[in-house]
Amino acid sequence: MGYVKDSFKAKADAQSKEIKSLLEQHGNMKLDDVTIAQAYQGMRGIPGLVTETSLLDSNEGIRFRGFSIPELREKLSKAEGGNEPLPEGLFYLMLIGEIPNHENVEHISATWARRSHVPNHVFDVIEALPVSTHPMTQFCAAILALQTESKFAKAYAEGISKKEHWSYVYEDAMTLIARLPRVAAYIYRRKYKNGEHIQPDGMLDWAGNFAHMLGYDNEGFRELMRLYLTIHADHEGGNVSAHATHLVGSALSDPYLSFVAGMTGLAGPLHGLANQEVMGWIEEMNTELNTNNPSKEQIAEYIKKTLTEGKVVPGYGHAVLRKTDPRFLAQMEFAKRHCPEDPMVQTVWNVYEVAPPILEGTGKIKNPWPNVDAHSGALLNHYGLVEKEFYTVLFGVSRALGVLASLCWDRALGFPLERPKSITTEWVKKFVAKGEKVA
């Protein structure tokens, strides 16, 4: 079965017993009360999901299995001579719940390398689309084409026991993660580099090989990919891409179908577009001010102008976080090491200095601090990956780690079909009028 898979099964069995005991003893305990506003306004803040892989704290930021971003950068294995964590190690941590040793990480990396071959019909599907097709549309089409390889779908059709679901979901998840960099790089080279494709290098780690296939063999860019793919991997279960993957998976759709649901959600402007919007905002500011290195005073005036026009400053604010996103700070530390003189990077830092006080001073913004998207575009831009439409595909490759690890846990713990209760506005009106629960 493979020792990582065996370890996961042992952990899942133990936790399944623990959850059963919790439900028997405390299943009727209320977690929270739901207001009418929450029902109408996106269910913000309602505890209604269990996601084992990560937890977002409004003050501390994202924690993966209890570990903060700075702790992960210190504790997770790194490539030889590198400073950034390998995403393989984060996947192991999310799956098993323990910091892996270097052997564990190499095992995951070697497994993904062995499974990375993409069937030709997947490339045929991509090629059937116009080159002008948005990269996320091509990415989603390719994932659907990969679904022909689903071991879970085949096994379910043959009548496997519910107790075996997790095993086939695990196999699909490992294969899908292994193949996503090849698919994503193929789309990038097809759309932006005249179809001049680069074959994978099996001697490189997962993120390093992705950088290589994209066409960026600079070691700094490989390090950026290792960091980027680690810090974007998961953000607990309520965000659109994670929730959509979980929801569709709860219907026992295989990991390919579940993951593509998450990716169509990620493609939405309110989820995966933010770093593009940050870059667009900075570029528009530079054009208007006729400079590539605006002063803090100029930035401050442009922020005020943006707000006066009824617009937001992209990259600032978050639905949950109430402090500077630790993922932003990790990227800032990376930039200080690799590209401190880059004008775009310096502008990002200057915005960070002047934006929060201005935003806070409006009295309307609870969280005036930057999120992960406020910095990532500038780093990609520094290394020459300037095609902003492709940034969401990078996000998608990373997010696969978290949502597919979670999907393995969903099936291992036997989570049921997700089916929340909905109500009508007429129901709400009667409820308000009576001041009591309506049958």
C-alpha cells in the first residue's frame, strides 16, 4: 500500500473513533446561532464544516495542522542549497498531521515523479481549444480530460465497499497532484511561448520541475515556486475552492470532478483574481503618475483617489484575517533576500507602509492590512512571468495540495452528503413577524 498511505489510514482510523465518541457525547451541543443576516450574506462565520488540514485564526493567520507559516519555513525540508520549504512536506503534514522527515518528503516527491506522465488525449483536449482561451478554462478542461484515469470512478462502478472509498480517493489525489504541473506548464507554453514545450526533469522536486517546465530555470524562481505552492495550498474549508471541492466530493464524485469544481470557483473574480488586480492597480498608478517608482506621498494620494472613486485598494482586507497576512510577510522576506531593488517590489512595500493608516482612517474598513495577494504578483513579475491571466492557474496547482488532502480525510472519516437546509424570504418574514421559529 505504501507507508505514507498506511500511516494515513492508521491516523484516520484513530480519528474516526474519536469523532464517533465526540458525536455520541456532545453531538447536540450548539456551536453557534445563525442570524438572518448570515443566511443572506454568504454564511460568513457560521461554523458548519470540519476541515482537518488547516485552521484560519483571525489574529494569527493560517495554521497548517497547528504550525504557522514561519514555523513551516523553518521546520519543513528544503531542496539542497535552498531556503524555502518543499510543498511535498506540507502535503505530508496536512495528510498525516506530523512534520515529515527528509525521507518522507523524498518519498512523496519520488511518487509524484513516477505518476507525472500525462496521457496524450489530455493534450489533445487542450489543443482542441482556441489558443485565445483563458488559461483557467484550458486548465479545467484538462482536469476533466484526466478524469478518464480515475481509479475511484472505476472501483465504485465495480461495487467497492464504502470502507474502501478513501483508498481509491488517495490514489486519485496522488496521481492528479503529480500531473497538474505538467498540464499547467503545457498550457502556459502553448498560450504564451508559441507552443514551445519543455519536457519534465525527473531529477527535480515537484515545484522545481514545475518552474523548469514553465521555462524558468533560475534558482530564485524555483525557490519562489516552492514558497508560493506551499503558502497558497490551503486556507481552511470555507473558501470557495475548498468548499466546492468538499461539496462535490460529498456526492462521491471522484477527485478529478471534485477538484475541477473547486477550480471553476477559483476562477471567479472574487476568489482567485486578487493578485492580478493588485498588479493592474499598481500598473495603472504608475501610468497615471508617469513613473515606475512612485514616492510614498504619491502612493498615498493615489490610494485616496481610489477610495474617493468608490473603489477598493486590491490586496488589502480579508474576510477573516484581522492582521497582516503571514503569507504576505513570508513573501516580503523572500523579496528582501532575492530582489530588494526591484521597483515593483519596492512599490508593494511602500503601499504596505502608507495604505493601512489611510484605510483605517475611513472608519469603514475593519481590516486595513494586506493579504497574500498584495505581494505575489510583484514576485512573479520580477522573474519574468508577467502573464497575469495565468496567475490563477498557479494558485490552482498549489490549492490542489490542501483540497485533495482534505478530500482523502472526508472519505476516510465517512463524511456524508452535504445538504444544508435552505429557507425562503417568505419564511423569514413570517419568522420575524411571529418572533418565533416557523414550522
